[in-house]
Amino acid sequence: MLASAWEFAKRNKGKIIAGGVLVGSAIAYISTSSKSAVLEKTTTAAELPNQARRHYIFDSTHRSCDQSITDLIPSVVTQIQARFDVESIQDKLKNTPDLTAEQKIQLWDQLKKNVFCRIVSVAFGFSILTLTLKAQISILAADTCAQFEERNKKPTWQSYIPESMSSMFGKNGPTQTDNPMDVGNRRIFLQCVQYFTLRGIPELMEFVAEAVSAELQHWKLTDVKTKHEMRDFFDKVSYRISFSGLLTKLVAPLDGDVNAASSVMKLLQKLTNNLESSKSIHVLNSLLDFYFSAALKMVGQEEQSLVKYVPAFSNSFPVLTSTAFDSPLFNSLYSSDIHQFSVHVFNS
């Protein structure tokens, strides 16, 4: 499976590099936005009660997070389209009249698998990206609040001393609350999303391909299926993919020999603990529903042969990958479940 992911990465190196540029830009955007927000909030820190400040920091950081998720989507979509090619198979079926009956069946079978794999890959890829960035930003927002609260514990006269002069006051003097090492730790921590987008997505697609193939192995193109059976199919595929430790494996696989006491490792451990929690799994299933339901809405009849589902699901791809108002991504970003999860991580 890992070999397949590596081969895919080599074949599509150019596209992945282009995606990496987008990912890097989005990460820079998050870092810059968070830093600017911190500078802005410093001027009003003494004026805001703790609870009001926490709400303000949480809301402002998550607004920038939503935009960053949207910016990362094209990179994920490009990889899914390249791994599960649909267009060239459709073109071959339409424009190659001398295909034998056996060749047509083989092409239709491959088209069927790729169409289903696209839907599941989009659902899982977008949902995990949303969960990961929401959790990361909540952790960093909580850390920012903790810094403000720590700063307010200082004696009043010390609050007016420039941090550049803190070394003059010894152990009891003011301490730097946002030193370069802390900023560096945050940037390294945010690289998790780059790891997921460039390495986690190809690995996820191999899990998807295996799960979809296993569930489709006894399904023929002529089989008649209801929309309820199709939804049950997506749930079974999701169950095969959602093994324990999946999110950690795709987002932040932690080696056993790392320094667990380092600041970055503490952030990563908090992230993985939240991603593997029962609450996270519940929210993931809730987000997946947005995509599977949207795909099924593209099907007109309640019952039809499997071969008729393939064109409808193929046509659903632009809908599933849209970032417009009322798209699955838009609805997931503004769902009550993802908001409650973000608040939970923020307060944990």
C-alpha cells in the first residue's frame, strides 16, 4: 500500500509540488494572521475581561482558519483527480467504437471503482483536513489566551516594561511571552497540515481504493440498488477505512524515539489525543454525511441499476469539491458539530 502511494507521488510530482506551494502559502497565511491578531490583541489585553478575550481570540483565529481550509482544497482535489482518473475512461468509452464487449465491461468496472473512490476520498480528505486545522487553531488560540493570562499575573508596574529589557530584572522580572522559539514551535506544529496534504492524502487514497474494491467485489453493473443500499455501501466503506489510529497516521505519525518533553511534541500530542478522541470520531462521521448525502442527491430515482449510478455520481464531483455557499465543505465548516469540537479542543 505504501509502495503504491510512493509510486503515485512520483508520477504526479509536478502537481504535488504545485500543491505544496499552495499549502506553504496557506500555512504562512495562518501564521501571519495569528501573529497579527496577537499584536492587535496586546493593545487591548488589559481592557478585556478574560472570558471576553477568550471569545475574541477564538472567533478571530477560526475565521482565518476557514479561509485557509478553502485555500488548501485545490491541492487535495488535484491529487484525487490524478489518482482516480474518470475523464480518460469516459473519453475512451465514447470515442473508441472498436472496443470489444469484454473491453467495455472492464472499462465500466474501472470507471465504477474510480467514481466511488473519488466520492469517498473527497469526503474523508476534506473532513480530516477540516478536523485537523480546526483542532490545531483551537490549540494555538488556547495557548495565546494562556500567554495573556500569564502576562496579567505580573505586578502592574512590570506590565509597562519593554520585553527587550526583561533580562535586567532577573528571575522575578518580566518574561518574554512570545519569544522566537515559541513562534518557531507554532510554525512547526502547523506543518502537520502540509504533511497530511502531501503525504497523508496519497496514503488515504490507497486505504480508500482497498475498501471500495472490497465492498464492490460482488456488485455487478446490472444489479439493481436502492438509494438506501447505496448509503449503506458508503457507511461500510467508511467503517473499513476508519481504523483506530487513522488520523494520527495520516496527520502526525509520532515516532517512539522523539523527545516527548519538547514544546512541539507537547503540541502534537495534544493534537493527536483530540483527533483520536471519541468526540472527534463522532464529528468525522457527521462531516462525512454532508458529502455522501450530496452525492446521493444527484441520483434522481430511488431504485435503479448500478450502471446508472455511475454517471450520476461522476457528475457529483464538482458539487462535492465546491467551496461555494451551501456546498458540503461550507456546511461542514459552519456546522454545530465542528463548532462544538473546536470549542472542546480550545477548552481542553
